[in-house]
Amino acid sequence: MKLEIVVYPNKILREKSKKVEKFDKELHDLLDAMYPMMMESNGIGLAAIQVAHAKQVLILNIPDENDEQTEESLLEIINPIITNTSGQTSYQEGCLSVPTFYEDINRHELITVNYQDRYGNTKTMEADGLLSIAFQHEMDHLNGILFIDKLSYSRRKKFEKEYKKMLKEKKSSNK
Ligand code: Y12
Ligand code: CO
């Protein structure tokens, strides 16, 4: 399966992802293709809508204490629902669909998530630290929400100006 990362301001990123009903080869092929795409792009999280598949699917691979990402730490998350939250935290987030831009975003510190694995088994997980932040960032994608939507009005205006300039420069250097 050939995948490409969808980049802001593409409207695909605003689509709401649909619940997965079939835990079949099509789903497994999508998950199997998302993993190398995320790793090649130096990502730690990727939602299916970022590769133009509007399914409630996301993958996460948080670096360990040696800053390494192994296949064993890969999480495949289908149809996630946050059932509990506590605390507040802030982290400088980035997104493969919004290249070159990073900004501090407020999130819940601790979350409990119900989800299904690639076979449809129901699971519950508690997440804190970077995993909790990545979960919340990727789950926002399933609802068509980007981290830039959480910026203040003035910060967002500044972002739009800088981002447009970056896209223009990128386009002219590719000519
Ligand atoms: C904390 C913050 C954000 C998340 C969501 C997942 N975000 C990512 O995985 C973002 C990755 C990313 C990688 C980039 O590529 C390189 O650094 C080589 C990148 O590059 C550029 O902007 C040029 C941007 C974002 C979870 C937890
Ligand atoms: Co993102």
C-alpha cells in the first residue's frame, strides 16, 4: 500500500474519521504501511487521516530512555475513547502534517483510554508523560482537529503567515 503524508492546509485533515467495524486484511495492510511511513518521517505518532484514510486508527511509538524507538514499543490503536483524565501539562508539539512548526500546547496530564487492537480485542490503558500527550494529539486528528487550532488568535495569525511563506519557499526551491 502506497501512502503519502497529507500536509496542512489540505482539507482532508478536517474530515472526521469513521469507527472501524472490520478487523480484516485491509486494516492490517493500512497499519503495516503506516509504521514504516512514520519511522521514515521521524515521527512518534501518526493517525490514519494523515495518510488520507478516514478511519479511527492511530499508531504511536514513543522513544525509550535511550531515545530509541523499537518495534516492540509500537502501539496500534483502533477506535480509542478517553474515559478519564486528570491534571494538566504542557509540551512543545510538532506534527508530520504541519512541518517545521512547533508550539507549546496544554493537555491532560493523565488519561485512561479504551481502544481495540488490530484483531478487535478490547483494551484499556493508562497513559502519562509523552505517551499521554501523543495519544491526545493523535486522537484530535480523528476528529479533524490540529494542534494549531489550540493556539491563541494572535499566535495562529503569526503561524499562518510564517507557514504560507515556508510553503512558498519550498515550492520555489522544488521548481
Ligand atoms: C508530542 C508532540 C507531538 C506528538 C504528535 C506526533 N508528532 C510527530 O511525530 C512529529 C514529528 C515531526 C517530525 C519531523 O521530522 C524531523 O524532525 C526530521 C518534522 O520535521 C519538520 O518539521 C521539518 C516535524 C514533526 C506527540 C507528542
Ligand atoms: Co499530528
